[in-house]
Amino acid sequence: MAAAGGTAAAPVCVLVLGMAGSGKTTFVQCLAAHLHGQRCPPYVINLDPAVHELPFPANIDIRDTVKYKEVMKHVLLLFQSGDEVYRKATKRIQVSIFHQVLFF
């Protein structure tokens, strides 16, 4: 997309944050549909590993690398265990998540 004067416009980045149920997904769905209608398809990244389904396509989806239910199992283990188990589980989660992010 060219700006006035023939130079390329800088890309716009929109980060959508909000409380649960505040309309983030609906907003992104409407914005993505509008941009597609303007023949300017957005690059959408989903960073919510707990969302069940997205009503719009995401170019990158955190759910492909981070399994929400597995993370929750580890978190519950942390709260139900003693100090030594806590340290081992924390290290296991850190290594697991770091590996998933690095080798995506």
C-alpha cells in the first residue's frame, strides 16, 4: 500500500488486549473481515492457548505449540506438591515451553 507521494506506508500493528468476554475476538473478526474486504489481508497471530475456536483464520496460532491442558496439568501439580517436586516440575515446564518456542 503506497502513501501519498509514492512511498510505502509503514505497516500498522494492532495488539488487542482485554478482560475475558470484553469482545476481543469479535473485534478482531470484524477488523479482519473489513481488511479482507479492502483487499488488504491482515497477518493475524493468536496468542490465547485456551481459546476453543477462532472465527477467523490465524497466520500463527499458539495452540499449535502450547497445549493448554498439558500446561494446566503441570500447574496443578505445582500447587499439590512439596518443594522438591515443585522445583523439578517448574524446570520441566520451563524446558518444555522453551523448547516448543525455539523449535516452532
